[in-house]
Amino acid sequence: MSKSTPRILQQQPARQSDAQQQQSGSNDFQPKPAAQKKEQQMGEGSYEASRDFKQRAEEYMKKADIEKDAAAAKPRSEEEARELEKAEEEGRSHSKGER
């Protein structure tokens, strides 16, 4: 086995950013989409959405009449109460956890 000197990789010269990028497998250039903050898609659990939800929930708790809202959410009849209970049982039957 002979000692050899390590091969030095040639670096590409720096390029200026282009407003276009080449589409994979094509010689045609496609414009890059202009990413704006409002248009950026966010997945579940984004920090911004969590902050917004928390802020709105805190504002609601400070300003709302929670007792009035709870009373308004109660079933208006025995039939509606049975329908709500049936729907809750149906939902629990699909649940993996608590019962």
C-alpha cells in the first residue's frame, strides 16, 4: 500500500443569487416564488399560532361573562341532552385514550 496525498476538492466559485432557478431535469428556468410572511404556510404546532391562541384565550377570559356562556351552552331540552350524550359516546368510541 502506498501513501498518497489526499485529493483536494475543487470549490465552485461564488455565484450571485439569481431570481430564477432551474427546474430539476429541465433546461428551462422557473421563477422562484416570492415568499411573503402572510403567504408562508405553517404546519401544526407553529409558535406564532400558539402565541395567537394563548393571547386570544386570555383576552376572552378577561372580558367574557363565562357563567352566561356556560348557561347558553346547556342543552335546551331532554332530547338535545340525549343527542349530545350520544355524540359524546360516539366520539369516545373512536378515542385511543381516556374513556
